[in-house]
Amino acid sequence: MRALLQRVSDASVAVDGEVISEIGPGLLVLVCAMQGDTQEQATKLATKISKLRIFQDENGKMNRSVVDQGGEVLVVSQFTLAADTRSGNRPGFSTAAAPDEGERLYEFFSDALQKLGLSVARGQFGADMKVRLLNDGPVRIWLDI
């Protein structure tokens, strides 16, 4: 699985002009299931994200996790993270999981974060979403599991 984490002061997702999910301080996680990904990989990614020390401690060092911060997580499915841009000018997405498998792993991943004690909000799989965020830092981390 592949994810792009963004540390945020707040974030929200709207579908058809209506906000469907929003969070305060925490992480916006754009996630993509790739062909051949498993629930084990989704669990490993969720665990890594929950423990990743990318929030500042009292000394200004990135030494705290989203769990330590009591932060929230907004998970948004993002198949375009599978983009292959090695040739031509039009990205290819053939390495992304098929939509039904992608949705299953997206839901499993989101549930895994909740089981780790995080407050999780979700986008709407397959929808045309408008994502708003206020970056904190900015801090962005790319993860491949």
C-alpha cells in the first residue's frame, strides 16, 4: 500500500458541495491500494502511521506520534498515488488495485487505524471529492509498504 501523510491543523472532505468529514489537528492520509496488496500490508501501514513521530514535542523536535498528540486522522482514497509517469505525458494507473479490492483495503486500513485508538474520519471511496487542508509545518511523508 502507498500513502501520503500530511500533518494538518485541520482538514475536510466535501462531496457535491456538502462537507462529509472533517478533523482538527492531526493527519490527512491519502492512501492507495496497489495490485497484490493484502490486509497484512494495510495493518502494517496503519501501525506505522500510528507510531510515526512527526509531531513536535515541548522542545520543538519531531518526537511525538499522532497517538501521542491525541490527533485525528482523515483518510482519503487516492488511486492517483499509483501514477506511472516514466513514459509519455499521460500517467498510467495500471498498478492500482481494482476498484472493488481498493475499496475493501481502504475500509480495512481505516478500521485498522481505529483499532489502534485513533479517531478516524473518511472520505467517500470513488467520489469526486474536494479536500481542504491547512498544512502544519508543512510536513509531508511518503510511505510504501
